[in-house]
Amino acid sequence: MADDIPTLRRILRSARTIAIVGLSAEWHRPSFFAAKYMQEHGYRIVPVNPRYPEILGERCHASLETVDVPIDIVDVFRRTEDVLPIARQAIAIGAKCLWQQIGVKNLEAARLASEAGLDVVMDRCVKIEHARLFGGLHWAGVNTGVVSARRGH
Amino acid sequence: MADRTFKPETLAIHAGQIPDAETGARALPIYQTTSFVFDSADHAASLFNLQTFGNVYSRLSNPTVAALEERVAALEGGRAGLASASGMAAEAIALLTLLSQGDHVVAAGALYGGTVSMLAVNLERLGISTTFVDAASPEAFAAAIRPNTRAVFAESIGNPSLAVLDIAAVAEVAHAQGLPLLIDNTVPSPFLCNPIRFGADIVVHSATKYLGGHGTTLAGVMVESGRFPWDNGKFPGMTEPSRGYHGVKFFETFGDFGFSMRARMETLRVYGAALSPTSAWQILQGVETLPLRMERHCANALAVAEFLRGHKRVRWVNYPGLADHPQHALVARQMRSVGGRPGASGLLAFGVEGGLPAGVRFIEAARFMSHLANIGDTRTLIIHPASTTHRQLDDAQQLAAGVQPDMVRLSVGLEHIDDILWDIDQALEASAG
């Protein structure tokens, strides 16, 4: 499982598209915060939620199976017990990383994705990790764990 | 491979600051600006909605101040920090974020006088009551908790009582009732003691003291552990849409740093006790050498305590670093070892033979020991608490705070130990009158 700073940096640096499963269109929900933040930082957001036609200007898909663009990260805002089929779909569409959000910890899904060669992140927020490792979260006084003699960015 | 866990000596220099992105400046730049431009109207909206991280106005956040916040959070092993204009401001921000009218606090009796005033007078006036209990008795904390209690407050080492709190035992008492434990960790500094390791949920510092160390600059820092379950039903301000910040649910949105974000956006933003960037920079100059200084403060204080104990003009000595101190086992468990002895910081108290008048003569005879109301300076400082820092308290409150009439408090500095002992000795001789 990817849990160290260099691996998390590599995953976030190499990714361009993020499918967000369980993305809400309500502005005050954490998933919307995360999606808007990632979109503003240059990522293409692909919303996956059967409840909405469109979120953040992007067509919303009912499930990962209908997504028609290559996906780098499948970011899961769903309950732990619902992750396994999402992991299978992530593998089927050729995603490079299965990312389970804070509080989402499906070990079986993680094992499956890892065996299929995907990077696996668990119990972390994609927005908070991006802000932690590429700047921003530091300004909120958060202990980022970053110790480095290289300049930011 | 797991990320390296850096030692405090390294964190004191590096945590919270990497070379400046634009210029490559290795030392921390001072961003002496009140405000920051928005890239666009949409960027401004995202910042105000807290959907992206960034700086808006230095009353909320500032890059130089952020370096201090993150560094102290890292040294404490916490999740996030929030700096403020003084240690009292850090306490006020923590308590005003946590508490509402009708709430109740259980606090240690032997607290810094300013903290006693805040709880017993200022917060009392806002309808928040406090029960003060014996800090040495975790059972007393448990017995004082009521249905409306929302916080337990104590000092890791009392100032000036030097009472040492059994943090783990009091944390267990607080957590059993779903309450956070707040610890003022000013006296040990984060180098000697990390209350979060023992279960504390929020730590506050007067950074004016050992963190800065130079006695030039006022500052405070609050650190949250990131471990408290704010959704336990007792803290709707953390889980319900915020009235103070357009409907944000702080715990749901920011998780383990939700309390700091709420303290920043609801309390610091509104009450305005922000830290100046220049002050943050000055404190950080001190923090870089905190581990070195604390080792010497501990060594000098131990030598002073042992010298005083053998001195004919001294009636009693209170230093938690002495092997026969009644709480020495607790000190050994909670404090970092310095040279094979538990580092008990640089504060000690003693009674001068001859009581109050002799104590006054002692203070007036000192050559370089400074008579002033601060601690944690490079200079050795002396004070008579009963007539200065604690004079606003009545006799009973003074005794409850651990202040005896004949008590002199020493904040042992970094001068050569031979010179410190010389000054103490000649002043003690003069105290005979």
C-alpha cells in the first residue's frame, strides 16, 4: 500500500484524470470540496454518481463501466463495504490507482487492486494529500511531515 | 518504505519550512503583508469557501506564521497548530472555540495566575463555570465532571507550583466522559514533554517562554492531536453546519484538523488575536536551538537545586528533577531524559530562611539574575510570586496555586553554572540582612 511521501508524490504527479465515485453535487460535502480543489489544480474530474447528470461542468456517469476516457485514479467516496465491486471495475477500465478516502478501508479491495498492478492508497483524502505534498495545507498550520532542502512545487 | 520519523533536533530546524518556491531562499522569509491577491473571482470564492488552501488576510493565516504553527505541531507530535498573539490568546482561542454559555470546565487548581483569572473571572462572566481540583488527584478530576462539562484543563508542569500532572491518568478520566484534555505545556516545552503521547487532545504554549527563549517576543501556539472524536454528540459546533462560517461542517470537512480549522475561521478570525509575521520569525529563530537550550537549562537547574538544598540559608527546595522529589517517578516517565536524568526544565522554587523579608532582600541583592515576571529566557530570572504574578489572588487562592509567602521562583538561565551559583550564594548571604 502506498503510504510514503515519495510514492504519494509519484501517484499524484503522474495522474491527469480522476474518477470520483460517490461525488456529491452539494457544495458543502467533502467530496465536492475535494473534486473542486483537484479540478482547480489541473486534474480532469470524471464524476461517478447515478444521482446527477453533471457536476463541476463534467458529465456524471452512473458507474465506472460507462466512463469513456482513460482514468488514472479511481477515488472512492463510498462506504467500506461497497468498495469491492468498484475495485473490480477500476481494474477492468485500466485505472492506475485505487484511492480509498479517509475512513474507507476495504482491505480485500486493496489486495485485489494491488495484485492487478494498481497503486493502492487507503484511508487518505486525495485533496489533503495533494495540499500536504505540493503546498497549501502547510498554510493551514497542518503538520505535513515534509522535511526537505528542495524548494516547493 | 515508511517515511522517516525525524528527531526533535531535526524538526526544530526543518519542520514547517522548505526553501521558498519563488526565490530559493533557505532561511524563512518574513511575509510582512496584511493581504494576498486573488488569482480570479473564482479563486477568491474557493478560498472563502475553504475549498482550496491559501492565504487571504494575515488575521487568518500568513506563510511566516504558518512555519511556526507547523513546526510546533511537529515538535508536539500533533496534527495541526494555530499561532496567536500570546500564550493567553492561545488558551482563549482553544477555550472559546470549545465552550458555549452554560458549559463547565474542570481545571487543575495549581495553574498560572492568568489562566485562573481567565477561567474564574472572564469565562465565568460569559456563563462558563469552572471547578478547580487538586492536580495530583485524577479521581478529583473525575468527581468534578458534570453533564455539562466540555473540557478538562491542566498544566503538564504547574507554574509556579511545579506540580507534575499524571497526563495519562487525567486523559483517561476525561476520555471516559467523552471530554478533551487541554494541556498547557509551556514549562517543559515540546522538547522535554509531548502531552499528546500521553493522551492529551489539545496542547497550548506560551511561545514567549522557552520556544522563543530570548525574551524579546510574545507569541502563543495551540496544537491539536487529531485524535479526539468530535462526533461523540457533545460538540455540535464541530459536526453541525457552522453559524460562524457559512454552514461548513468542520469535523466532516477537515477531519483530524477540524478543530484547528474551526478555531482559525470562527475564533481567531473574529476575535483577532493574530500573531505578527515578524514575531513568528523571531520565535522561530529561538525554536531552532530549543533542544540545545533545554538540555543546558535542565543541567543548570539541577545543579542549582542541589546547591540550594545544601545551603544553610535555604529552608526548602522544589525541583521535579531531584531524585527524591515526591513525583520523581512520574517525571522520569513523562519527560525526555537529559544526560541520563529526567529533564525537568529550568524552573525551580525555594524558600529563603527568614521568610518574606529575607526573600525580598535576596531578590534585591542579585547581581545579574533579573527580577521580572517571565520564564524561559536565556537569562536567569527571579521573582517572588506572592507579591507579583499572583498578587491578584487572595491567600487561599495563592496556596491553591502552590504559592507560599516565602517562595522565590527561579527560571535558571544559560549563563555559566559557576556564575549562577556565585550570584545565588552572594544574594543568599545578603538575605540574612
